[in-house]
Amino acid sequence: MARREAIEEIMKYIDDELVICNIGFPSRELYDIKDRDENFYMIGSMGLASSIGLGLALAQPNRDIVVIDGDGSLLMNMGSLVTVFANNPRNLTWIVIDNGAYGSTGNQDTYAQVVDLVDVARGVGFKNSYDFRDINLKEFIKSDDASFIVYNTESGNSKAPIIDLSPVEIKERFMDII
């Protein structure tokens, strides 16, 4: 499975949830697959999709928040695993697409190739930490604990177009919807 296919699969389960998407190609692919006002496309700030998602989950407790992240970004901000777990927002589902590479910067290998991210999240304390093949994603989005899901994919980028919204437009339309 390619990352784009994983995002297509994830978006089948998304209705009115707010989605925070990792920088670069994942955001471009999501924009191409299913652009909507409820999507926040990261421009820069590698490693911070989970932190933005956590802040949003705490500020919007009645909205379900889905973070689409990458293994490289998670590895850049491992402290976010502990912070999200400690806060345990019931409305946060953190999905990491693990392609074993820094996809947006040239597909350099990440250490996720030798580390099981599901095991790492369980080691931190996440009760809902699973490989996507072992779950019904919608149930986890609606669960009463923060969830950590990993999609293992092949490395590589699709030919998704550049997002034709400015960072200000992305921010303003997202803020208007919340």
C-alpha cells in the first residue's frame, strides 16, 4: 500500500471530524483526495501535527480530532507521545503513516524501519495502540481514550498537486469551521 492509498482509506471513515495533516506530500495528497474546510494542512513545522491536534482536542472536547502524521515527523517529536498519553483526550485519534522514510524531504530512511511504533506507543501507556489491519477505524475515532494507529506503507510520493491555498487561507477557513 502506498501512503496515498492509506490516506484514501482513512478518509472513508471521516465525516465531520477535524483533520490535522502532516507537512508536505501527505497534506498535498489529502488535499487532492478530499479537500474540505475541516482539514488543516500543515505548511512547515515538521513534527508538530500531533501537538496541534492535542491542543485542538483539548480546546474542542466535543469534536473528534484525527491527526494524520508520518513516522519521520513522530520521530522528530517523540515527546508528543508522552504528552498526548498524559492528557489522554478521548476525542483524539493519532494516525501515523509509517513508510520508513522522510517522504517530503527526499525519502531518506527513518529509524522507524527498525522500531515498532505500535510497541513504542503501548510502552508509553496508550491502551488503544494498534496496526490499522487489526481495528475498525471508526470505532477508535469514537472511543473514550486517545488512540494511536499505525499504517505501514511503502515509501514514495504520488504526483499530488501543490495546494493552491495560502497558509492564511488554510488557517482562516479552518478557524471559521471550528
